[in-house]
Amino acid sequence: MLNSGHFVSFSEAVFVPQHTAHTVLRRQRRHNHGLEEVFQKANLERECREEVCSMEEAREVFENDEKTVHGDQCDPNPCQNNGNCVDGLSSYLCYCQPNFSGKNCEIDVTQQCSVNNGGCSHFCGMQTNRVVCRCAVGYRLGPDRRTCEPTGKVSVGCRTKNRGSGTSCCCSMLLCSSECLCLQVSLMSHSDVLKRAQPFCGGALLSELWVITAAHCLVQASSFTVFAGEHDVSLAEGPERDHEVAEVHLHHLYNFEKSQYNHDIALLKLSTPVELSSHRRPVCLGPKDFTENLLMEASGSLVSGWGRLKFQGPQADKLQKLQIPYVDRATCKQSSRDHVTRFMFCAGYRNIQKDACQGDSGGPHVTNYKGTWFLTGIVSWGEECAKDGKYGIYTRVSRYYAWISQTTGIRTNS
């Protein structure tokens, strides 16, 4: 009791400031309360907050040495084909050598279908990061699993072969003679004036029973015959054979009234099969991507027919052949006042007097790949013939592979 009336003063405060109080007494806050650590499932994050994160704490959580030890993800090296491995936290990164790719450098870029067609003679596909080659009908894979070999005495697709020091086609597609008759057929109607059959359109053999041509050729054709092995239509040379037509299949999207040339493609099934020989052979048919790439990347293709020799000129008696280049789509569309759809393409020369003409419609546009001829287009239409600044317009066969296969049953071999 203070009853003297005097007050005592202190020079120092009893309590220290809050921001320095922790220097006097420090206590680790525990994240586990009471018996929480006993009853709760181990948690590495909680353990490492409560204690100093250590091997012991991690082992307590994982209860397994293998899971506890992170280890070197690059031991053993998961990178294939001499790839360099860089270790990471529960992961790794492979730095691949040139021409290899993939998480583990397992993909050989040089063995992809996008590079030289995977080395395949015909068609290339990928299965589990490796190239798988397939062949057209009439061929089979050779021992190297890349080359396609004919299965019979008469090869399909006018396969080329060596003759002496030079190279020419079995059907003389490049060196025209009486043998240039293999895949081309003529659609003949009888002329009362000439007293003989006269070709009005062309076509190509797809098999012994099927012919492909342009749909617009058949719109007004009441009666006609297919001739295979024809060369000079004014003469009976011997190899030619005539066949009646059993079925006509216009493409289901073709509508003459809306557009005479869009989806300008048709199939003819013959009443009797064509006897194949060196003068009568089917052209090869490739799947969509293969045919599209071949069309755009080839240096040139061949067209043939018995059409007029010039605009409004006389019609050819002998089968004519012409090598023409593909024209890029932008240039193609700019050259025509009419609509060029995505189902068409241009080919030919801008200022050179070489072109398909009236009467060549339905004939084949074929492209050679490693010695085999593939169908890439069908002669369809044009503005006059070989007119300056104009090109021939062709049906883009690659767009119709599924329809052709479904209708005819012709597919690539496995």
C-alpha cells in the first residue's frame, strides 16, 4: 500500500516491442495438433513445414526406399539413337541427333512418308513410328519391303523397263508407236456419214471390267461402244477390241443442269472383261494423299486422246499424246473467267500451243512415279484449245478415290 503520496518511476518499459519479442523466445509452430500425427495419413508437405525437410521425413511419408530416392532419370539412358539425356525432377529431356525426333529420339525423320515417300515404290503409311509400304493392285511387295513387283505376266500401270541403253515405257507412252495403246480406251459412236464408228470421248481402263471417263461425255450419249487397244481409228490394226457397256455410274454429285463440269467423273462397267495384253493394260489408281502429292510435285504428266488437232480443226485418227506441267491453283483460278472448283485442276502451258482439245474429254491424265503410271486426272474442259493465257481443266481424281473404290471394289494392296 502506498500511502506516502510518493510515486516511483521506471526508466525502462516492462514489455518489449512486438517486432523484437521473437528474439527473446522462439517456439516452432507445429502443424500437427494433439494426436493428429498419429491418426492422420502422412503428408510430405505437412512434415516438411513442421520439421526440417530431410531424407528421414520423406522416408516416413513414402515408407519405401525406392519412392523416397529421386535418383537419376538418365540412368539408364532412355534416349535412343545416341540422343543426349538431361536429368530433371522426376523427368528427363532428350536432345536428339540430326534426323531423329520424338520424346526418346525414337523417330527416324528420314524414314517418314513425308521424306521421299518413305522410300516406297508406291504407297507409304506409318505404323508405330515406322514406314509401311503398300502396292497398287497387280503388284506385290518385294523382299526389301519397299519395291513393288508385278504379280503377273501383264503388269498394271504401263510399267517402264530398260531397252538397251535407254528407258522407255512398255506401252511406249513416251515414244509413240503402234504400241501406245495400253491404258487408253475410246468411246465410239457409229457415224452414218463415215459408215464407221467414230470416237467422241476417251477413257482409261481401271481393270478388266471398269473404265473411267468424264460424266459430261455420257449426258447425251444414247448408244456407244468402248474400244480397248485402239490406235488408228481409221484402220483395223488387230489389237483393238470392242466391249458393250453393262452399267453407267455418274458421280452422285454431278448435276449437268447446275454445272456441266463440276464432279465431271463417271465409271463404266463392261459387259465382258478386257483381255489384258501389252496393248491393253489398266492404269494404276492411288489413294487420295498419294495421288494429290504426286500430281502437284511431278515435273510433268501425260494426256492422250483422239480429239481435234487444233481449235475447230480436224479430229485425229491416230492416238495423240502430250506431256504437260501442273499449274498452281492461284494461277489456274486467275486464268479463267469460269469457276474452277476444288474438284478441278489446271495443267498445260500459258503461251505454248500444246493442249488437249474437243474430243479428248474423258481421256486420262497420268503421272509416272518410279516406273509406274498412275491416274491423276481426267480431261474435262477448257476455253478453246491452247489459247494464250489459258490452261486445260481436269477432274481431280484424288478427290474421288473413296467413291471409285466403293463402286468398283478396286483398292490398294496391303
